[in-house]
Amino acid sequence: MIISFDLDETLFVNPEKVSTEKPLKFPFNKIYRDRLRKGTVELLTWINKSDIKLWIYTTSYRSERYIRNIFRRYGIKIDYIINGKRHAEEVQGSKKEIMPSKYPAKYHIDLHVDDEISVYQNGIAYGFRVYLLKENDTEWGDDLKTEISRIRNNEVI
């Protein structure tokens, strides 16, 4: 099973609006300024231990190195990263038709987690699963575990 997460406003959040994990200790808090949504470390650690491939799928142009390293500092292993550059090359490419901002079906991703309603709507239109994360959803980790279990057991909602 592969699960992917968006970064901005999904895992990386504004601490003035959303509860966050504790910041990294100095000097890493100066290098990696992005703040993780509260519950991210527990959920992604659980995913790492559950024989699930953990991917990041973001439209941001952050480097793969930056993304891998910030999560590594929290003890989380990222299996694969699709950033804005990779998406532009591999999904949009030279197609004349404008492709969706994210297209998890191309990569055989079983579930994508995002905060954008447009990504959710594209999931319906293009046939991929999206868990739509709301800004202040405090139960998101448990809800995602339930959704992952449903998918693994081929249950219909």
C-alpha cells in the first residue's frame, strides 16, 4: 500500500492557526523552519511501522533533500517524493491538456491526503482516493488510520 501526503497546510502548517508538533531543537529549527501539524509524528511513525510506503506529493518546489531531512529529524522515513518539478516533468510533460495539480493514479498511490478541495474533486473526476483534511481536525490521525484499514480490507464506505 502507498499513502501520500501533501505538505503545505496539510503536514506543514501555520502554528498561529493550527496546533503543531514541538519545533526541532537548535540548530535544526533554524534550518527547517516548517512546522508539522500536531499528530504528524505519531501517525507517520505508525505508517512507517505498518508496511505502508510513505510518500510526499506536493506542488511545492522544496528539494527532495530538504523534505527527507526535515522528516528524518523527527525519526520518519519518507520512501518517495514527488515535488512540483517532478510532477511537471512526469505528469504534465508535453501534454497540451492541463493535468490536475496532483495525479496520484499515475503513481499507483492508494490514498492521497490533502487539504485542497480541488484535489479532492480531481480525485472523483480522475479516479483516485483523497482524504480531505480540514484545518482544525484534531481526530485526523485516528480517522486516517480507520480509512487506511478500510482500504487494506477492501471495504466500501
